[in-house]
Amino acid sequence: MVPRHSALAELARHVERDASGEFISASASAEVHVFLQHGRVAWAVEASRPLSFVSALRERCGLSDADLRTAFDESRRERVPLGETLARWGLASWEDIRWSLEKQLVSALGALAKSQPGQSMFLDRSRFGEYDERLTFSFESLVIQLGAQSNELLESGRFTRALFTRPPSAATPDESSPALAAAEVLVSVRGAERVEVLRDGHTIDSAGRVLVDRDRCLRLLQALDDGASLVAAHSTANALVGAHITGSRDQVWLYLGSSVTLGSALLPLAGKIVSAEGSLPQAAALAHAESEWAIGDEPFDEADSLFAHSEVLAAFVADEHGEMRLGRGRGSLDLHEAVDLAERRCRLFASAAVMELDHDAPTMAPIGYRVATREASYWCLGGAIGGSRERRSVWVIIHPSAGLAIGWACLAALARVTAHPSMALRAP
């Protein structure tokens, strides 16, 4: 039996009601997305291993990168799953595709089983019922493959809330020394490859052998001078994170590897970096049925499933010039304030600090690069659709009680349906 309070148990409840849509679980240890079609698993992915299906298929069938790229481009043009194209072209059999897909799904559910306590949500999407049933699996058959070990791994206890809590007040540190020792941060933060402590724009302490252009970091950290307490830029290659340090005018900057989950990486710094929770209402107390505002000349139906959750306050689509062309928001959030914030944060995409992050990003990635800022009253997150060459982007503003991990997950979900509205489930 699946324990009552585990993430897998929460997923099982949606399986039992034959739901179609996207289940998202995010914790400090893993971010997992599972797509259901009438209660059957059609796709599942753990965020740090988005292309393991392709790797398994390449190994099993001896496919070249050129074959995969050509097939992927054709699938995107025809708006069909990659597996269907490979089977039609005779590059892989249905048995090959199901075998590789099953490996991907079991791996993702295994990550879900092992994940630390976290948060989850389900985005109902009826159009997921159009997916080819030959490429779906029963939830039970996949869970069984997790083995006897799963009975212990599925125990998850209570869900956690926001990653960062309001830190206690701290005495002003000795101005002659850094507020945080870079060497200590390098050791304590998982996946950190370089740490710098900045004061007034100058490095006063550093650790790590990776050499990174400091100007690139400073361009990102401009957001910290514009009201944010934390800024993060993620790509398929690496991540840059900057944050104010509690009780100090210093800032800490971290260079992280590509496979690092930001939540788990920064957990040791909780209470040491500023997040300014403030006296905000709990997300559960936010009304689902409050008034909404909208911008743009067409309906923004892609945001419907996100707005079923009270933590999501606004969602936007920006054009290549960084202007919000389509958007929806809750009445409790001022329209002009929300648009102004998103457009200011969109400028981070225009800087070399972010563009250089993803010059080799594969076009398979749902988001080429993404940024997040912790504002006084909410998280603001944005992601470019289609890699660094395409500048269109999607944005979400969420209540801080949802946490950064859920914010990333919502952003990824919006990017998928916005890039290809009829293709939300048609991952490889």
C-alpha cells in the first residue's frame, strides 16, 4: 500500500478518479511532473533528468544525434509525439519506444518516491485525453517496479511550505570582515562551484576554482538594487544566484552546476539570506473566486489550470521586446504593479549575463533559460520559450507561501502549453 501522506499517494488519488492533467510535486530534493490520461501515466519526468527517455532510446536502437534531431523537428512541425515519428519512420519499434518510455516513467516515479516532504498540485486538462493510449501505462504496473524498497521510501510526512522563512534579526557584522565566509558557503551549499561575497559591487571574499566574469554576475545582481532580495538565473548549463545577506549590506553570489536543484542547494542558507516574508496572509486564506483582470486582445485560456490554485497571482506572455502582451491576474494584485514588475525583470533576459548561460541549450528544452526574483510580497519567475535564440517569454507571480520550487513547476507548465497549446502532453 502507498502511505497516505506521501507524494505518490497524492498522485494515486488522481489516478483513482481517472483524471487527465499534470501532477506536480516539488521539494528540496526533487521536482517531478507526471502527466495522466484518464488515470493512466502518459509521461513523467524528474526535472534534473529531462531527456533520459531519449538517452535510453538512443542506446537501445543505436540512433544518432542527427536522426533524433531530424525526428524531433518533424514531430514539432506535425505536433505529434517523438515516439510516433520514430515508429512511422522505422527508426524504432513500438516495443522499443514503450521500453524506453517505461524506463523514463519508473525513474521519475522512483524520484517521487524518494523525494523529501514537499508540495504538490494537480492541473486538470481535459484535452490530455487525445494522447495515443499505446504510449500510456497503468500507475500500478509502474509502482510495482519500484520494488519492496518503495514501502520505506514513500514515507513523506507533512508537506513543507516556503523554502525561505523570515530570518531572525541579526547584529550588524564587523564591517572589516564578510558577513558570510565564502569557503564555508562553498562547503555547505550542495553543487556550489564558486562563491563570492560582494560589498558595494566589489568582491571581498571568494572560494572555488571556477573562474567566472564578475561583471556577468553584477549585471544579474542589478535586480537586488531594484527591490529584490534574491535573484536566480537558471539554464541547462549552470545557474547564477545572488542574494542579500541578513543584517548586512553584503551580497552573496553562487555559481552552481546544471544538475543542482536550487531549493536543496540553498537550504543551508535559510535564515542567512534575506527573503522578507512580511505579514502576508496564508495562501489557503486567499480566495479562489476573487475578481480577475486581463490584458491582451485574445483569451489567455492556457492559464486556466494555474488559476485553479490560489497561490498563483498572475501569469503573462511577453513578446521579444519584453512587453507583456497577454496576461491574467487576481484582483488582489494591482495590474499596473504586476505588469511593471514583470517587464522590469524581463530586462534580465536582455543582458549577456543570462544570454551567455544558454548558448548551447538544446531546443528540446521547454524553457531555454529562466529567472526568479524574490520580491517583498511574492516570487516573480520568468522563462524564455524555445532557447536563447527566441526571446518570447512566460511569467508567473506567485504568493511566497507556495515556495520557489512550486513556482518553477508552474512556470514550466505554463511554458509547455503556451509554446504549443495543443501539445502540452506531447513530450518525447
